[in-house]
Amino acid sequence: MEHAGTAVPLDRAHVDTDAIIPARFLTSISRSGFEAHLFDGWRFLDRAVPGTPADGRPLNLDFVLNLPRHHAATILLARENFGCGSSREHAVWAIQQYGLRVVIAPSFGDIFYQNSLKSGLLPVRLPEAVMDVLFDAVQADSATAITVDLPSQTVAIGNGPRYGFEMDTERKHQLINGLDDIGLTLAVVEEIRAFQAGHWARFPWLAERL
């Protein structure tokens, strides 16, 4: 999994999940439609109710996601402790449905980080000093290309130097192969069936109680 794209610089620390997707919009588990309310309190000047479309709402033109030069961005740059606060998968879904595929920050809320990995959103942790370099590059030129290479666990700015990041081996395997936790289990379904068959053959009286 290698992704190259431009980035939107959200220069804020401790962005919690309620800022990413306010609680009043958590009315569905259908995994669709949440992009309309991503950073709702910051993107818009009004207060919407669930089901309100984004089109036609008054925009906060000072908010970075509303700047035309970042409309095609597929990478989100953030500061420390991104995704802190309450647990909600909807925060990850809203980011993905908006069109963002990678979030790069010095650190993440633990539950948000795990939810991202499970849903296929790539969270990359880089030191604060490297984040400063990324922010400076994107703020100087919004067309700056950033390449995130998961197999080699590196992030590159244009044709410049590459910065390494850490990733759990199992989670890396899942992301590269597009597997969620269920998919990972199904990948060994034949071994599971073989174990079940052998188990019932050895302990047939257990099956009689089911």
C-alpha cells in the first residue's frame, strides 16, 4: 500500500472525536453519509441537525478544510493526541468518507488509532520535528506531494528525504491486504473447520449437548 497525494494541514493539538464528528450525528451504523458532518462545528457557521446536507450551509471560510487549495487533499496532517476523547468508529468513517486516506500526527488517542487500523484508515505517527517539516512544506505550497509507503514504512515530501515510522506487523499485514478482523479470521477458515471436525471427533458427547 503506497499512497501519494496532497495534504490538508490541521494545525491543532488534542482534536477530540466530538470535534471530528459531533455526537448528535451518531444516528446510524450504516457507514455512509458521515462526511457531511466531518468537523461540523468548525466547517460551518450554523448548527445543523442529523440529515442536513452539507451543500448550501454557510461555510467558515477560515477553516483549513474549506480553503479551495486543499479540496483535493487525501492526507490529513494533525498535531499531538489526534482523535482523543470518547470512542466512536464514526470519527474514522467520517474522515474516510470525506476522501482522506491517511492521517499523520505525532500521536493519537489509543482507541481512535485502533479504530483507524480496523477500518482501513492509515494512522502514521511521526516526531513533532518531522511534523513541523511537513506543515511548513504544505503551507508553503499546497500542491506539495506527500508519499506514504506502508511496505517500507516511510513518508516522503516530494523527491526529498524519507522519514520512517513504526507499525505493528499484524496490522501492517491487514492494511496491505485489505483485511479487517473478520477478513483475517476468514483467511484461516479451513484451519478452523479442520479443528472443529477433529474436536467433535474426539469429544462427541459435547456435541450432543448443543
